[in-house]
Amino acid sequence: MDIQHCSGVLDFFQTLIGRKYMATWTLHGDGKSVQPGEVVAPAERLSWPRTIGLGLQHIAAMFGATFLVPIITGFSPSTTLLFSGIGTLLFLAITKNRVPSYLGSSFAFLGPIAAAKGAEADIATALGGIVATGVILMIIGLIVNSVGIGWIEKLMPPVVTGAIVMIIGLNLAGVAKGQLSASPVVGVITLTAILLIAVIFRGFIARISIFMGIVLGYIVAALTGVIATEKQDAIAAADWFGLPTFTAPAFSTTAIILFLPVVLVLIAENVGHVKAVANMTRDDLDDQIGRTLFADGAATTLAGFGGGSGTTTYAENIGVMAATRVYSTAAYAVAGLGAIVLSMSPKLGAVLSSVPDGVLGGAGTALFGMIGVLGAKIWVENRVDFGDTVNLMIVATTLVIGIADISFTYGDFTFTGIVNGTVVAVVGYQIMRAIAKSRGTTRS
């Protein structure tokens, strides 16, 4: 992909967002403040200086999490940030500025990417899986737009969704252990910093405790000579300004199978986030869920074709909106354009790519566990009844299969613990529930 082509892509999105939709944002009140009991709606904005400031705040909110995925997986952080920004602008365009959201790197891709890359670190094969995930999500978005979300809610009740999210996080426990063992002292310092920052500070700093812990761990690693010499040389040689590197995908059916469970997680995240935004903005957005799924799929597909990680709507930015009561999509347009500008620094990308394994292991110990706990959070919030035999048995089986990574190979296809656990959760639940209802044995 040459410079002229990239420039054309960016010009297109700037035109699409900046010219077509800028006229749709009306000034909220005097543009300077939000009165008690009021909110700034998606189609409204504050004054442009304030809107730019809010956009920068959204960049800060997504920055740590968006960079963690490429740092852990070995993808280019700059490329991932570029497609995160472009994906956000694309999302705004497809949803016609009705759904304020930022598309950042999805942690659901961590396990499948690690498995698809394998021992040879084949990023291209992992990108093929990301592209396939995006395409499937786009198709599901079109279906939802036509028939509604009722079928999704029946296929993926909270007990199933929670189990899938949990195994996607806890399946990576072995990865964290391996990275931590590379430099135990630095890893423990990183983990300790994350835990202390999370409880000592409040608000924004507490929410980015993992990113802050990585920064402190990186400083310790640099001072103690843990960072590899070739990484240091790469930082010194990198330019301050330049285009990110691009990598084309390679497609493997075996690898694509590994990514299928991610589709279910992305659906759950999107639906949950849209409903949360609808509640905060006092607007019924159910008719937009098909569009949001399609938009997220399109952004993920685009990222996979260029070398970036898959995307998802970000809860971190929803938190910012809840705190400020400003739901203007203009702020997200600023954030998307800002992310694109930041991605044009190879020096920053080289620094992020040089984070040593010990630091990643410390962060991963907390991060992967947090992903797993999100699954339990889904159960708690939806009051899943584990006195029900079907719920209890499906979750118990799914967790062991996923966490122990119980896998098998059939011909050229390898089915990992996450894939097998997902099949048990989705298909097994439906079969057991149907049998239990027919026999009147839904509870023990």
C-alpha cells in the first residue's frame, strides 16, 4: 500500500465525516456547559474547542487498552491504532451518527491470534482469521437489521455468553505464566504496580491501571538492562513521523475456525454497549444494533486486511460519556482523526513494540483474569440460576474444556479449547435445555 493510496483513504474518511456529518451537529445550549439534568445528545456538540478537548479525553481513555493487544500479540501498535481511528470514523458513518462509540482493539482476539500465529509467529495467518471474523459479523449485522435480535438472545443467553467470555480470558493463563517466567522480578513489579494503582487512585488513572503498570514496568526494565539491545537500536533508528507498516492476510481454514468464538463475544459486547448507550442517552437504539454489528465487522475486516487487530466498541469510552454527560459523536470523530494522526509516529510504535516479556507477563496476569471475571459479571448482573442443572452442567463443562485447553485434531483441523468450549456452551446448552423442558427437569 503506497503513500498516495493511504492519503486517498484518509481523505475519503475525512470528507465523509467532516463534511457530510459536521452539518448535522447542532450546538447544545450556549456550547459551554451542560445544565443539571441535561445531556449533550449524539447529534449535538459543545463549542469546537471543548469538543476537541473531549475527543482527546476519549483518545486517552482508549489508548492503554487499544495498545495492549498489539503489544501482547506482536502486531504493529501503530498500524492497529491507524485502523482503530479509521474504524471509528467508519462506525460513525454507518450508524449515521446515532451511536456514540469508539472502536478499539478487542481482547477477545488474544487467544485465537496466539494459536493462529503458532510457533512460527505467522501474523498473516492470524490476520486472515481477523478478516473472516469481520465478514461473519457483517453478515450477522445484515440479518439482525432485517429480522431483529430476538434470535441472538435465544441462541446466547447470559449463562452461555458469560461462559464464553470467561474461557477466552482464562485460557490465556499459560501465556501469562510463560511471559512472567522470562523476567520474574520485572513481572512482579509490573503486577504490583497495577494492583496498587487500581486501589490508590480513583477515576481515570484507576481505569488505566494496567497501562500505567506497564509504563512503570517498562521503566524498571530499561533501568535494569532487560530490554533487548536490538529493540533499543530499533527505537533509535525509527523516524518520528511516517506511515505505519502494512501486512497482507493469508487465509487458512484451520486458523479461521479458531476465531469463530470471537464472533459470539463481539455480538455480546456490541449489544450490551448499545443498550448501555441507549439508557444513558434516553433513546431507543434497538434499530441500530444491526448497523453497529455491521460497522464493527467492517472495521475489523478492514483492519485485518492491513495488519491491524480486530475491533470492538469500547466500554472505557462509555465510562467517559457517563462521567461528562456528553454523548456527542463529534467528540468521537475528533478521537478517530486524532488516533490516525498519532499512528503516524514509527518512533512511538517502536517503543511500544519493545516491551519485554516479563512486563507483559505481569500485565497479562491481571488482564487475562479480568477478562475471565467479566464472564462472571455477566452471570451476576443477569442473575443466572446455578441451581438449574442445565446452567450448572454446561458452565462446569465449558470452563474445564476452555481453561485446560482440551483440544483435538481432525485431519488438517485443530480444534482448541476455546473452540470446543464454545461449541459445548452454545450447542450443548440448546440440546440440554430442550431435553430438560420436554421431561420437566429444568432444576435439580
